Amino acid sequence: MCAQYAIPEAELSETFIRAGGPGGQNVNKVATAVQLRFDAKASPSLPEPVKRRLIKLAGHLATADGVIVIEASRFRTQARNRVDARERLFAIVEEAAKPPRVRKATKPTRASVERRLRTKSARGRIKKMRGTVGGED
């Protein structure tokens, strides 16, 4: 479970699928990979701002309907993959639970403004010299 928010077991849905990659005969017979689904958009256990940040943080793991799908096939056993999928989901929820830092507006220093204006005028003088040369007609 998450430290800040408790996600009930009923909100999580697991399906077991066959894992790809190496594993010999075992990989073709046993469904050890876990597909964990969590409907973040409809979850009553998370506040609205956390849901929005969670879906944004999940990125490609979130569907258009706001369902987060995590596939875990790192380990050879179903039990370890279940734990891995849940830990990955809870890590994303923990990150989304942190409120975003407020940006403080800052002003440039007077010296930096003066430097910028000096370089702008110098550049303008250089460009002014690029004009066509006026000759006698």
C-alpha cells in the first residue's frame, strides 16, 4: 500500500499473461507475467488533483479512459511479478501525491539587463553596416 493513500484491493484488477523472452519450455506453458489495471480516473480513494497528476505521470501507461496498465514480467514467478507490478504502481502514486513546487517569479538583475541591452545595440550596429553600398548613379 501507499504511505499516504490506501488503494483498496477491489480497485486493482490483475490478469496473468504469458511472458515473452527467454525461459525455455516454461515460457510457453505458464502465465507468469502480470497485467495490473487501476482505474485512476474513477478511483474514490484518491483526491482529484492527485488523480490528474497520476494520469499525467503515468504517461504511456495510462489509457485514454484514465486506466493505468502496468505489465510486469521481470521475474520468473507469478508472485514476484505481482509484487513488482504493485510496487511500480504505488511508486507512481507516491510521486503524484507530492504537491508540485510553486514557481516563484524572479527578476533579472540590473547588470544582466544592461549587458543584454549592450549586446543588442552592438549587434544592431553590426547589422546596420550590412546595407547596400550607395554609389554614384
